[in-house]
Amino acid sequence: MNAKKRILVAPLNWGLGHATRCIPIINALLANGFEPIIASDGIALELLKKEFPKLSAFELPSYNITYSKKANGFKIKLIKDSPHLLKTIKREKKVVETFVETEAIDGIISDNRFGVRHKAITSVFITHQLRVLSGNTTWLSSKLHQKIISKFNECWVPDHLGVNNLSGELGHPKKFVAPIKYLGALTRFKKQDIAKVYDLMVLLSGPEPQRTFLEEKLMNDLQQYNGNVLFVKGKVESEQQKTVMNHILIYNYMTSDQLETAINKSELILSRSGYTTIMDLEKLEKKAFFIPTPGQFEQEYLAKRLSSIGIAPYCNQNDFEINMLSEMDEFSGFKSQEYELNYKKLFSLF
């Protein structure tokens, strides 16, 4: 009997989105007879270790990605951080070379980690950003990103083909050089026909300090909200904590199963316009209000696009007021697109 092929799965630690969208990939690898090996850092690694306690997990060098306190400082901060990022990518490559030998790795799936690849084995890159928006430097950031992606054997895009896609121009450029496979929306969740318990669910994530800024603002604003609120901070810590503040039930984080049930039990969702969150909400056919992370061009674009096609309203973080939630009545919400991904065929390249 042949030994199971060992596949290194390595999501970027930038909020929780990259890690959570790797959960269905890891489950599919297990279901198809592979042995996934987890590699990441920070809260992304902690989350996957909690989800898959029986799998081997290793720590990678940290990119230490944080946001500027000011929205217009994001690009400048990223430029200043670029020497550190380049050093981290080089360190990643060395660590991966060691992993391939010591852990007998047969294939690699990297979700936006540039240095997690190896020339001697099949390496796949997951991203929904084939175009990287950066204001007046979009042409340059997109070109650099595509150059990095071209060093991988394949690029997997978690989105639908056709006009009803979720990523718009981010994931559907007119020209692209690397081999691309569109996976459909990649989510760990399933829609459940259960009674609604919460009038509003707040779902936070993303790098600091902006995650904390929004948490503090919403905690204050929601005192004026008339309805039951479930508030998930998106802070993965050693122990799950649950507290009650008047009409607000607060969790520091939830596991996948808890989150799936909680979103299904919620009438409305208030969250960042992160792409993984968008995929989850589409699958569960929810109504949402988005507050994009200040200065993050990708989230701002996605929020504007979803508003323009009548799916969900949005506003800037500083402009948000609790009465704006009523705008959701004028939008359709998400409708799921059924798509059965053939994982056996997808994984055949390994």
C-alpha cells in the first residue's frame, strides 16, 4: 500500500481569512487520501491548530503585517515594511527547503505566502487578487504580484467564472500568464434551515490596530441598537471567552462549527468586506452591511462593487452610524451559486 502523499498547506497570517478558506482545502485533502501538514504563524496558525489538532503544524517566519493608524498611510507603511517582507520571504524559502527534506513533503499549497514554494515539487498559489489594487500604482503592484505567481506551477482562484463572480476585476484580468484554475467560492460553511436568534451579528477580523478601532466604535454605537446582538471579535486566544453586555453576547472567537451555526441563526451581518467573509456570506445567503478596512484598496473596491450591483450597502469606518443598518432593506443580499468542485481532479497534479 502506497504511503499518503504529504501536502504542505500554508496560509498567510493577515486576519483570519486566508486560514479559514484553507479549511475546506485541508478537509478535501483528508477526504482524498492525502496527509496535510499545516504551516503558518500567529493567529492563523493558532486557528488551524484548533481546527485540526491531530495534524502536524509548524511555524513560519512572520510577515508582521499591521495597518497604519491612518487610512491614507497604508501604502506608505507597506513601502517602508517592504525590506522586512523581502527578508521574510527569503527566510520562508529556506524554512520550506528544510521542511521538504525533514517532513518528506510531496506538494505545496500556499495561500498568499510568496516564499512557500519549492522548485523540486509541485507548488500551488491561492489568491483572488490577480490584480492588486494600490491606487495610482495598481499597474506596478499587479505586475509584481503576477511575476511572483508565475513561479508557481498553478494559481487557484477561489471565485466563480462568468458575470456573477465575487471578485470582479481583482480575480478576472484580461491577461494573465500563469495557469489558472477557478475553484468557485471556497467556504467551510453550509446553509442551515434553523430559526433566527440574533437580529444582528457583528463579525470582526483583520490586522491591528484597525480591528480594535472598529471593535471599540461598534461596542459604543450598538448601545443604541434595538435588538439581540452577537458580537464576535475575531481574536483567537488560548481560551474561548463569552461575556454579556446588556443585549450584546460577546465572544473573543468562535470555531468553524460555532461560527457556521451562529451566522445561520443571525438575520443580518455587519462585518469587514474581506473576501473570505464575502464567500461565506454568499454560501449562507445572508444580508450584510460592510465597513471596509480603512486604506485597504481591495476591501474598498469589493464593498463598492457589491453596493453598485445591489447586493449589500457599505460605508467608511468613520462615517458609520447605527441607523445606517436599515439600508439593508433596499438590497437583495447574497444568493448562493451551486458549484461542485472536483477535488480529486484538482489534486491530481500532486
